[in-house]
Amino acid sequence: MTLLTYQGIVYPAQCDAMGHMNVQFYVAAFDQSLWHLMAAAGYSASWIGEHRQGWADRRYEIDFRRELPVGSLFEIR
């Protein structure tokens, strides 16, 4: 079973000159997806405060398989 961690739509303001979602918005979607993944693993804002621990993005590796044009609905699992 895969865990759905994000659902989104590509808005015109998120697109580059070729009409595809710009890289910065892919990264933003994965950043939001991470919070859902961490919540599913049992972490929360209160846990972070209580334990005074957290996590940091250290590296992104993205394989672009197809473009997401404006109006596309997409999911991260």
C-alpha cells in the first residue's frame, strides 16, 4: 500500500515559459508532502517542541519523467 502524502494542481503562476511547472514548485510540493509523511510516522509539531529535535532537507534528487502542464492534477505517494 502506498501512502498519499500530497495532492495538488498546477497553477499558471507556477509554470515556466514553456508552460510546465517550474522546478521550485516541485520542491515545494515535496516539502509539503514530507510533513504528511512525518505525521503518518507519528511526528507532530508538539513532538518537535517536546524533544527539541527535527529534521532538515539535505539533498534533493529529482528524475523528471514527464512535464506537468498548467491545470494538471497530481499526487505524491
